[in-house]
Amino acid sequence: MQIRSLAAAVFVAALPVSALAETPLGLTLKDHKFTPSTIHVKAGQPNVITMTNNDDTAEEFDSSSLKVEKVVAGHSSGHIRLRPLAPGKYPFMGEYHSATAQGVVIAE
Amino acid sequence: MLSSLIIVFREVIEAGLIVGIVLAATKGVLGRGLWVTLGVMAGVAGACLVALFAGEISNLFEGSGQELFNATILLLAVMMLTWHNVWMASHGREIAREMKAMGAAVSAGQKTLTALAIVVAVAVLREGSEVVLFLYGIAAQGGQTTASLLLGGVLGLAGGAAMSALMYFGLLSIPAHRLFSVTGWLITLLAAGMAAQAVLFIQSAGYLQVLMSPLWDTSWLLPEGGEGVAGIIGRMLHTLIGYSDQPNGMQLIAYLGTIVTINVLMRVVNQPRPIPAAAPNAAE
């Protein structure tokens, strides 16, 4: 396991700079709720959100306005790449628990 | 219950519409029921596998595994649909003729069934894995709401299947001689929409970062998703003809490029050949 994560670290370090040039914005899911539920991003440039799912079950980060559908398995994390956005509000939700898992990206 | 009904309904409709078009496009071809059933079953089995390994798939390729996986199976479907249409362009006439002759086994059409079974399988696999993950989440939670959520899932499945059946029988009401040209166009648009969707996945994976700004925004008129009737219609059109409320430039290029490519290929193989094909007509 240690070797694997070490290998992963080396692999990540070897990534082209462009792949994750933007500082990833943190987003955590716990008890089917997003923290923070409001994410501020700069308009006009690509952004990356790193979503960490601390629940036991998978969740799909879903936003029709952001054009993103991304499954993040339970107890793991995933990168969500956002296209350069025009200023505005872009709601998102956890599709499998949309009653509680709600959030919004604000581009400004 | 409503949320599970909507999720399952939505996913079933997306896969079901594709199955309906495939069934209509293969009308009269012997053994199509078997192939389509095999395709659905392979898709369901694949969906369970994908759901099981969702975490692992997602972590591949610098965390872009899911996006690239989706793009790959969409492009596979685009190729299979293209091949079907091109093949039909060169053999469609004889199939239509044999259908009129009745009784003659249209075994020729079976070649294209493999391609379409693959399309069915990947459609079911893509939409099905989301349903499996969702239902698994319900089952894992347990509690009193499980039964009502599962009931919602079953109702969603029935509703989605009914809509797909409507689509299928609607297509069948088209006169036989026009049916193949209608399904041909439907499959062309289906493929174009899938190609545009694949572009979006590739861009989400961090590649092909050009022409990414939306060209227009019609989400106020017909949103591509979300709840409500407009959302469901938008979603259906998204599946059927690749409707997008905020398409970007690269998607439009992929969309139009696929339509042009399929039509050019169909025209090329359909060129009147100087020998046998034209001979019977000349004799008449």
C-alpha cells in the first residue's frame, strides 16, 4: 500500500504542469451534504474542484449548467474540471441524494 | 420515492430510446431479438462491473478515468452506428426488396446486428451503471425509506420502458419504404450527439482544451436536464438528436463532422455500380 501511494505520488509529480495548473478547490461530501456549499471561482479561466467523498456510498457530482457529471466513489476523491465560466451562479447537486446534497458555484 | 423514480426513469429512457431506434432500424432482420437481448444483458452485466469498480476506473489516468472511459464507449458507439448506416446504404435496397418478397430470410441484415448489439450494450452500460450505483446506495443505507425508494425505482423502470415502447411503435407506424431512411437519419443524429457528448467528456478529462466557451445558451427555453417536463423533454432530445442547451465550438464541430462523415461514406458506398446491382432495373 505504501509503495502504491509512493508510486502514485511520483506519478502525480510527473504530471504535465498544465493538467493541474490551477489550484484545486476543496469540496467535501459528508452525510450527503457538501462543504462548502458555495464555491467561489474566478470567471474566464478553467478551475478544478477536488471533491472528497467521506460517505460510504458513491455520489455523482451533477450540474447541468456546469455540464459535469462525475461519479466519486465512497471514501475517495475525484477532480472535477470546470470550463472557463462566464460570471454567474451555477448550481450543482449530488444526484443520488439531491434532497440534501446541494451547492452552487459562483463565478466572478 | 420521487427522486428514485426520476433518476431511474431518466436513465432507462436514455438507454431505452436507443434500443427502440435499433429495433426499428433492424425491422425484418432475422434474429434481431436475440442480438438486442444479448446487448441489453451484456450492458446490464457491464453496468454492475462498472459500478463495482467505479472508484478504480475513476482513479485511472490522473483521476480522469471515468471521463475517458465514457468518451471511449461513446466513440465506440459512434463507430458502430456509422458502420450500420454505411452498411445499410449499400444493402438497404436489397433488404427492402426481400422484405416485400416476404418469407425470405433477411440474413444479410444480420451482419449489422453485431454492431447494433454493441451500441445497445454500451448504452445500457453507461446509463445502467448510474442506476446500479444509486440503488446500491439506497440498499446500503437501509432504513424505512428503502422500500419506497425501490418502489420508485421500479415505477421509473416501467415508465421509461413504456416511453421507449411508444417511441418504437411510433417508428413502426412509418411506412416500410420510408422506415429505413427515417431510422438512418435518427441513427446519424444519435451518433452525432454521442460524438459531441464524447468531446465534453474528453474536455472534462483535461484534454482538447480548445473552443470550450458555450456558443449559445437556450437553457431558459429548454434545459438539457433537471426536473420538470421541460427538463425531461430536453434530456430526451439530448439523447435522441444530441440537443445541448450550451454547446461549445468543439462539440459543434464533432456534431457536424459526424453527420458529414456518415453522409459522405453512405454516398460513396451507394454509388451506382456499372455491374450487377443496376442490371435487374435495366432489364425491367
